[in-house]
Amino acid sequence: MGCLDRVAFLNGCGAKNRRAEVPPKNEAIESKIQSKLKGDPLTAAWQIRPKLKGDTVTLTGLVDREEERQRAEELTKSVVGELRRVDNQLMLTQEVILDNSIVAALKTELVTDPATRQANIDVQSRRGVVVLEGEVQTKDQRRQAEALAKEIAGVKQVENNLKVQGDPMTDYDVIVVGLGPAGAIAAYELSRRGHRVLALERSSLPRGKICGGALTVRAAALIPFDISDQIEQTIQGVRFDFCGKDPFMIETPEPVASTVSRDRFDYLLASKAETAGAVLCDGTEVVEWTEEDGEIAVRTRHDGWRCRYLIGADGLNGLIRRGGGLPGEGAVGVESEIPYQGGEHEDHSLIQIDLGSAPHGFGWRLPKRDHHATGVSGADRKVKSAGELYGQFIENQGILKEASGQPVSVFQRASISERTPLHEGVSSGSATPPA
Ligand SMILES: Cc1cc2nc3c(=O)[nH]c(=O)nc-3n(C[C@H](O)[C@H](O)[C@H](O)COP(=O)(O)OP(=O)(O)OC[C@H]3O[C@@H](n4cnc5c(N)ncnc54)[C@H](O)[C@@H]3O)c2cc1C
């Protein structure tokens, strides 16, 4: 199907958004870290190798104690700052001894067990996590090898990468369902660590998303790449009121958040995941998943894939998430885009929250590039009409009806266990203009 076309499409976007960056000299940073490590009494005696690739510094080598491992990480962070990642792969000597004994014990088990003695299985262990690689003849051999590994003393986890001869399955290490922020970042992080990732998104990208698009400074700092060209407004305070009355403000000299357009922002995140190596298929809805023999089969209407891990990032009403049986409460609301009027009291650095405008909910006005995202949402068991709720909110906020714009999105977020359509044809979680 159109997977490849769509991947190429995203490639184009990635290229467009790429910014000219002057890469820091990796060797200079690595040698600065080395001098720090050599200058500290806890780490000086050890052969620790820092390697900077992309935004991650990987530390490898051997130390004796946890304290030394932690100190090496702290010293590295003091050189590269909080925005770069430190992948601390330093091993403790006792862990190496344990891993060696795990590998030896498991190899003995594998060559003596009648089911696995003919199989050619490669065993590795790292801090008690055993990885099985190679090709076996039958599914039974695959299962038995894993069972034997789990029995060995000191084994914390088994990663069974054994392939069964003639079985074309296990196409990906991980399949991610949904390319909102959660799915896109998961796909990005896994791909850049070398895992084979397929990401499936129901909508065509870029897809619209009803959301205030407010991103706190802390959340933004967790994003592992530059998003500065996404920022529409910088937020320095929040104005709370109750039905438009009794306002109080919380303002700070420093920015507390920024606003983004979810369409563009989510598209950027998906493009980054694709650039990192994930295979993206948009316009592809997952309709079923099943688990058997440690593998997961994921199906759309026309295709199917297998994977070892499945990430359900398909949102509140998603198929995968519903499978988890998590509790939830439905909400209903309306959002519209009200263009800036240009008045002297119009403040584009404030988020406004009306705490009295909806039962078990609130109203909001979030400044975007050229408009306020203006909406209201409440518990669906309490709200009779989303339109009336919006009308009341607009009135409370003193926004002229003529200026209030057409509500552009009516939405409903169904609870996990119940789905009640707001209008015929408007399914939960989706957004369409009201009739
Ligand atoms: C009105 C409103 C305002 C909000 N304002 C803010 C705000 O200002 N700041 C903030 O931080 N949060 C806000 N939120 C919450 C925010 O939108 C969510 O927390 C966020 O979108 C969750 O991200 P996600 O990646 O988990 O899921 P989503 O962003 O919901 O993405 C899930 C993706 O999965 C896809 N999908 C679903 N089912 C399938 C399937 N079967 N197969 C394939 N793909 C599938 C969907 O198409 C979607 O793209 C707001 C929410 C609402 C409703």
C-alpha cells in the first residue's frame, strides 16, 4: 500500500524543517569529560570511555562500585549539561562476574537439554539481562531456550531474539500504534537506539488535533531536539477566573510554557521518528492485535505484521489502550479559533482559565500565532449541550457573539468502558464542525 509514498512524504518534511546546526566537536567534549574523570578521586583509577554521538554521551568501561558509576555520570553531565543525555553503560566488576557465570550455566543447560542441544544459540548477558540470538528449527526450541534461561540464578530478564527457521514472522522489534506525541517520541527514541520500529497512524499526516497546544517549559525540555521554530507564543502567566468574574493572575518573569499548533508539532515529531529510522505508515488503522508464543500480531484491514513489543500510543479512546481496561470519565466540549482583535488589553503571553464555566471542567483561551484557541469542556454526564456551554462561556468572558467565530471543533472523549456519540456521525475522540 501507500506506506513508501507516505514515508517519502515525511522525508520531504523532515528535510524542510532541518535547521543549519554547527555540530560541536565531539572529540573536544569527550576529552573534556576524560579530564574530569581523571581528576576525580572516585573515577580516576578506572578506564572509562566516553563516546558522544548525536545528543547522547555513552559511558563504557568497568568500575568497582555503584558510587563510582554514579560519580562518572554526574561528572559527564557537568560537562555536557542537562540537555544532552548520558547513557551510563558502565559495568560493575561483580556484575561482569555474575554475567559470565550466567552465560556459562545457560550454555551448559542448552547443550544438555534434549530440546535445545541441536540448536545453535548464542547467549549474552548484561547485568542479568540475557539475550538469546540465532536460528532454531522449531518454536519449541525457541520456547525451551527461554524457559531454561529464566531458571538460571541471577537472571533478571530474557530477551528472546531467536528466529525460527522458515518462519517469516517477527518483522519488527516494536510496533507503535498512534503517532501523537507519545507514539512519535517512543518511535524516535527506540529507532535511534537501533531497534526496528514500525509506527502506524490511523489519520493521514499531518493530521488535525483538538488541543490547547500549551507545552510547559519542563515538558519542552524533555524533547530531545530543537522545537523553537514550532513556538507560536511564549507564556508568562495564567489568569484564572470564575464565570468571567473574580480574576486572579499568576505571572512570572521567566516563561512557564509555550503554545504550539498540534498539527505542525505532531508532524515534526513524526518526521523526527522517521529520520531516526522508524518506518511510518499513516492512513493505517490498527483493528486487531493478538499475542502468541511471545510474539504480537498486529492487523490493519489489509496488512499484518509481527513484533516483540507493542506500544499502544493510540490516545484515550484507542484500541490498544482500551485493552488495558483502564477507568476513565467521558468529557464533551467545543473549541474555536478567535482571531486577535488587536485591542490594547489583548495579552498574548497569558493563558486564561475559567474554572466556573463547565461542570467538572473548565474554559480556556490560549494565545496562538494569530488567534486565541477558545474552548470549554465538561463531564459528559453533566453537560446537556456542548453548544450551549460554549455560548455561556463566551458570554461570561465578555466576548462579543459576532467575534466569537464558528466553533470549529466539537469533540467528545469517551470513557474507556462507554462510548456515547455526541452527534450521529461524530465518533468519540474525533473532531468535526458541528452540523
Ligand atoms: C480540548 C483539549 C485541549 C487540550 N489541551 C492541552 C494542552 O494545552 N496541553 C497539553 O499538554 N495537553 C492538552 N490536551 C491533552 C493532549 O491533547 C493529550 O494529552 C495528548 O494529545 C496525548 O498524546 P498521545 O500521543 O498520548 O495521544 P494522541 O495525541 O491522542 O494521539 C493518538 C494517535 O493515535 C492514533 N490512533 C488512534 N487509534 C488508532 C488505531 N487504531 N490505529 C492507528 N492509529 C490510531 C490517533 O489518530 C492519534 O493520532 C488537551 C486535550 C483536549 C481534548
